[in-house]
Amino acid sequence: MLCSMEGCTTLLKQALSYLSPSERKVAKYLLENPQDAVQHSITILAQESGSSTAAVVRLCKRLKFDGYSDLKLALAKEVYGNSPPSEGPFMFDLSKTDGAGSITSMMVDTVCESITSLKSVLSTRQVELAVEALANAEKILLAGIGASALAAMDMYQKLGRLGIYSSFPNEPDLQIVNACALNNKSVCIVFSYSGETKTMRQVAQQAKKAGAIIIAVTRVGGNSLSKLADIVLTVPDSEALYRQGATLSRLNQLVVVDILYSSLIVNKGDAGQFITATWKAVTHANSPGEKQKK
């Protein structure tokens, strides 16, 4: 199973608006008739949803399942499990608040719900592939602009803590230039919530031409960036693309960074040594004793 997850209905709801008409028919049927669907073969599902077996296969591929049997298994776990599916997306209207207290309550509740939803849309297998690629890469380029640059910067400093050298140019044009210098032993991680930012698409395109493995950290449902990527780490479709400022999308990307970082610590045998060495180097460099010695 390519996508190990429990919140199958959450994933289907998140992706619904990005599906083709034939795929949407299948997804809607799965959401409206989950108990019946887990009993159906792919042929019966296609007939009952008014679609086709090809559309079922495409839907499974889009959601990062190996096939319908794997999607059906994930759906069955939820149907016969005890935890209700989350609705999403997780929007909030600041015009309906009446002060700091209500804003605090709304933000905390919404953030918790959105991050919990990340478990449903982030593929365990895709995370494993990303960790393997990063562990074996000779060059790593990080790319992101705006709020997504914050996640890229966080990944940049965390890789350094593990003794893994990477680059994160501040200028978007330099990110494109550096992508041209990659090769087939390189990894390029592109952070873009929308997946449609022109500069980030250009970074991915140049990295692809150079033969690098492309990891996209982007919203669920499919977009231009995810089509270019070899590995896609999806976050919930938590915000409108045009909004007052990135909040949930930024937080979810940062959680993905923490997941990669923690996984790399487990994967890398000498991670503890590098973490200790870098901590000592920075701590001693800023300690009063060091300044007096100088």
C-alpha cells in the first residue's frame, strides 16, 4: 500500500474539488455509501457510481494508493473504526469574532483540527521515500517563497543539525539557478501550498531536467507542482489560496518538516553525534567563557 492512512473519507473530501468529473462520481459514491463500497469489486463500484473502472484506477492513483483494494482497506478501517471522520477544510471568519478571547479559542481549535487532519492526507509511504532520498542525496536544494520559505528555512537548519549539507538561496531566481546545478544524485524539496507558484514550478522543472529527485510539500488534491514531483508530501486543503495570510498551511508544512527531521534521526545512525556536536558548537560560541578567552 503506497498510502497508509486511516482518514480515508477526509482525504476524499479534501480532494473532491480537484477531481475530474468521472473521478468525482466515484469519490462521492464512496463518501455517501462507504459501507456498501467496501463490499464492492472495482467493476461494481464503477457501475454503482455511474463511472468507469478506469476512473476508479485514476482516483486511487491520484490519492497515492497502489490500487482499489488498498483504498478499500483504508475505507473499511474507518467504516468499522470508532473515530468519526473530520470534515475540513478548516476555514475561519475573523469578522465573526468578538475579541482576543474568541480569536484565541477559534485559532487553537482550528489549528488542532487541521493538524489532526494531516494524519489523513500525508502518506506514510511517501514520507519513507522522502527520507530515503534525503539520506542518500549528495546535493539537496530547498526552495520556497513567502510563507513556504519559512518551512524551507526550518528544513535547512534541521538538516544542518544532522550533518547533512543543503542549500537554501533566499532569492527565488537563485533557487532556479541552483536547480540547474543539480544531478541524478540530488534532491530538490519544493515547498508550495498552492503548487501553482510560477517560480516554484520553474525550480521543479529545472531540477527535473537535471535528473534530481523532486519532493513537493503541497496541498492535497493535485496541482502543477505535484505533477512534476517524484514524491509528494501533501498537507490538508486548509485555506483559500487568496487569504489574509498563511496560517494553517504554514503550520502543516512545518509539521511535515518535523516529521522528516524525526524520521531522519531514526534513519541516520550518527544523528545523535551531529546533534550533540552542533549544539555544543553553537552553545560554546555564545557562552561568556568563550568571549573572555578571546
